Amino acid sequence: MHRLLLSICLLSASAAWSQTTSQWRDSLDLLNREIARFPHNVDLRLRKAAVNVELAQWDYAIEEYARVLSIDPQNVAARYFRAYANMHLRQYGLARADYDALLQRFPRHLEARLGLATVLERMGRESDARDELNRLVDLHPDSAVAYAARAAFETSRQQWDIALYDWSKALLLSPGNLEYAVSRIDVLIRMGRKKEARKELDGLVSSRRITRAQLHEWYEKCR
């Protein structure tokens, strides 16, 4: 579940940009100069914080999001990504406070609820994390990500039957997602249903979306 959530957050934080570390640092220098001219410009500060995130400068990102919130206390992006940055620093109490505040205003915020579930899991509050994931699915019954997050949680706890159901639902909602397909196959193998798993592996190969060599690990498990 952690990897899935972090990938979602990273895509949002980077706004799908692709730059080298040197280019990010150049962007940071430029933004710092602009912020010196316009210190109350929220957009500039959000862009700078996003670059801090890209460079894994978590403390700087948190400071910048705090400055944004001091200017605009209701800023959703600043609160969400401050929680995200705090989670990277394992400051789970602070991350939870921001996720809770955001969800009070926007109970259906999918990424914030995913983040809260992850924080609760890392804090050892397994039951609360499960409740959040169940609530997430209830709020977003058409979201493949919601089912996949719950499936990952169940898989990590070897709850194979319900994990298989949730991976199947995620795959039904997002048929082209190879990660979901392979995760479902992995659960089938762990349940001893190797014939079914191999058939699904063959289906992936025949679809030409992935090669047999790339699935070698799972084919070996089916022997």
C-alpha cells in the first residue's frame, strides 16, 4: 500500500514534469529569486515546495507549505503535501493532523484518505487503517485505486480470499493495469491455485503487454 500511495503522491507533486536534478536546482534558484520579489505569492511558494519535494528536501518543503498556510490557511495543496512530506520524515502525528483537517473539509478526498490510512498503518493502528480503507471504498466504489489500496493491505496480512476479491475489482475497473494483474496472479499462487495463475500469466503474454521473460519469477512459482 505504501508504494502505491507514494507513487500517486509523487505524480501529483511533480505535475508529470521530467527534469534532471541539475534542472530542478536551477528551477529552485529561479523560484527563490522570484519569491524574494513577491514574498506573498502563493503560487510561487507552492511551485518552490514542489521542487523541494522532487529533490527530497522534506524539511524545506514543510517550511514552505507552512508559509503558504500562513498566507492562505485554507489552501488544500499545501495541507495535503505538507502531510505527505511529514510522512516521509516519519512524523506521523503531524501528517495525521493535516490529513484529518483536510478530510474534515473534504471527506471524499481520495488521496488524503489513502494518506491517512497509510499513516495509521505505520503508527501500528491496523484496525483504524482498515476502517479508513473500507470507508475509502464506500466513498469511491468506482475507483480502482481504492480497491487496490485495500487489496495491498490485505495481501500484506495474508488475507488471501478478500485480497483476491479486491484485486479482481481493481482489475475490473482498470483492465489494462499490469500491476493489478500481476498482484492478483501472485495471490492466486499463494493460495495454491497455480493452474489459474499460469493461465492468467499466459493471457498477459498473449496480449503482448508484457513478455514472458518479465514474468519469469511468477512462472517459476507456478511450477
